[in-house]
Amino acid sequence: MDFSEFERIAEEEYDALPEGFKSRIHNVRVIVEELPRDDQLRKVSAASRYSLLGLYEGVPLNHRNTGYGTYPIVPDTITLFKHNIESVVAGDVRVRVKIREVLIHEIGHYFGMTEDEVRKAGY
């Protein structure tokens, strides 16, 4: 799948999230990269460049205090790693499903869920 098609699917899957869920997400951008950078791998102590499917970087919602947003801040970022997602599934339909799973997993981190909590929720 080419890069622009992957990005289009990621956008569609984000747009398809339930409105009650999406309406609570603020100041977050979703981007697609082929593979994680070294600094991203270090942040999560990933075993391999090829094992990380997505990454949330930012200030989780449950860690934001009343001063959050009163000064200029960059958006939080959810990165989906195209190469790695495609390598764990076969076929465009399965890629779409995996993109949605990874997106929801990373949004869980945005809401302040730990890795264990997100996994126990099924993502």
C-alpha cells in the first residue's frame, strides 16, 4: 500500500471513532511515518525498530493541570508506523483494522491509561 493510501485510511479510521470519544480529544495530531526514529525507540525501550506499531507523545489528559493551555504548547502526537503495521497483517482490510487498533491503543495513552490498562481493554 502506498503512503498516501495508508494516511487516508488512518484519517478515515480517526473520523469513524465515536463522537463522544473524539469530542474529548484536544490538541492531538495523528501522523504516519515508515519506521520509528531512534529517540522514539529510546522513549519506550522498544526491543526493535520493527516492533513498535504506534507511539503517543505528549501530556496525557489526566496529567494536565489548570495551567495547561494558558501558554503556547505544541500538539501531542500519535504516530502510526506504516512499515511495522503492514508487516504484522496481510491485506488492505486487515491493515485498516490494525490501524484502528493501534490508533485506539495510542488514544488510550492520551487519556492516561498505562500499557497494561490499554492491553486489558483489548488494544
